[in-house]
Amino acid sequence: MEEAADAGPQNFDYDEVKNLIEQAIEPVLGKNVYQPKKVQDWNSAIVESVLKSLQAANKPFKYVVTCIIMQKNGAGLHTASTCYWDTKTDGSCSVRWDNATMNAIVTVFALHI
């Protein structure tokens, strides 16, 4: 019988998900300069890339992926989330990314099925 604390296929692996998110952001945003007309496409590309990578891992989870892209202009951005779930199997991961002109925050919520 597997221990619940083991990072096996039944448990959420924070480091693996963080790596998948980082790999999805960089090719899309990279060294781009913030352009309001492209934000919707960038958001969609990042979310789709993360979701495809998560599905390819073939783990027993339902996923929710969110992405926020905001121009750096001195305004503050605060986010928070809370979940009522099984902390032994479910999990979440948020990655903050930025360059000289924009900030991005991508969050994955994984719910064991």
C-alpha cells in the first residue's frame, strides 16, 4: 500500500507542475513587449499549453488553469485563492513571471478524481 505522503501518480506534484507552467510561459511571452491587442492570444496560448502538458502526464486529476497578464505601470496586483479539498491528493501551483513591461501569473488547481 502506498503512503499518502509519497509523490506518486495519485498525488499532486508541485515541482512538476511548476516546471510545466514555466515551460509554457517562456515561449509565449519571452522577450515580448506588452501589447494590449495580443494579451488575449497570449493568455489562451499559455493556458492551452499548460493544460496539454498536464493531460500528457496522464494523472488522475481534473485541472483548472488560469492566467493573468498585466502591464507594468505602477499599479498593484493582489491575488488570493482558497480551496476546500483533500490536501493529501489535491493541490495548486502559482507561478509569477515578469519582464520589463508586464507581469504574468499562471495558476493550476488539480483535483484528484
